[in-house]
Amino acid sequence: MFYTAVILLANAIIVTANAIAYGDFWKILLFSVLGTVSVIAYDGITAFLIRRLPEKWFAAGKKAFDVSRKEKKFYSKIKLKKITVLVPELGGFTGFHKDKLQSTDDTEYLRRFLLESNYGVAIHIVNALGGFVIGFLPFCGGFWVWMPVAIVNFVLSMLPVFILRNNTPPLLFLYKRATSSK
């Protein structure tokens, strides 16, 4: 619900500001809506494609997904745990929800949790950075329309990255403990 509200509010601001500055409210509204739909479609397509990449690239303990102490401090400093409730968990698309930890000692479950988290990190980073491609689409309007749409997409895509990466160290600890005890 929070994401929907942010997207609608952002579009209202984009349309209003551009209509005041440049006129032609309906054309700007159309550009803003098409830009938003385009970036959502891009996000879905990239998520679909990344999910087809080999699991071994996203396996538990891969160095590419390591979280540094500085990064953990950053998440603590921005009070990430307080905003976690605002970010939707879309595990239903893959049949694996990551909003609640179901087991702390089932190695297969923890392995899958880390795998799904790593896929999620990759997907959301690609979505955050790649969302700016809508600037090349002629039906997404001028810079003052597509750039704010892309920035909103960037922010809304990075929040899940932060949450998933914040959860990685404790999950990895549990996974290593579970595998060493078997």
C-alpha cells in the first residue's frame, strides 16, 4: 500500500509541476503514466530474466553478496528495521516468502532463503539502475517527466535491497551453524 501511495503521489507531483511549467496537462499525465507503466514493466521483465540465471550464481555464501560491517552500520544508522514494514514482500511470485523466518536450523530452508534473498538483491539492483532506460522511450516524455519516475523507481527498488542485505549476515550465520552441526 505504501508503494502504491508513493507512486501515485510522485505522479501527481510530476504532472502538477510539469503542467504548471509547460502546460498541456493531459499530455504530461499520459507521459507520466506511460513512464510509470514502462518502468514497472521493465522491472518485471528483468526480474523474470534474472530468475532464469543459474542458481549457483546466487548460492548462499557467494562473495558477491557479502555484507561489510560498514554496510551493517549504515542500515542501523538509517533505522532500517522501522521502515521494513512499509516495503512489500513479493515472495509469492517465487513461492518462497521472506517476511518471516520459519526455521533457524533447517539447512535446506536456510539455503533457499539465502538463495532467494540473493536473487532479490540482484533483481532490485538491476531494476534500480536500469529503470533509467525509460529516458530512451519517446512516449515517456521529456527529462522532467521520465527522470523523476526513474528516481522514484530507484528509491523503491533500493529499499528491498537494503532489507535483504541487512538480513543476510544473520541468515548466513544460522546457515553455517546448521550445516556445521550436521
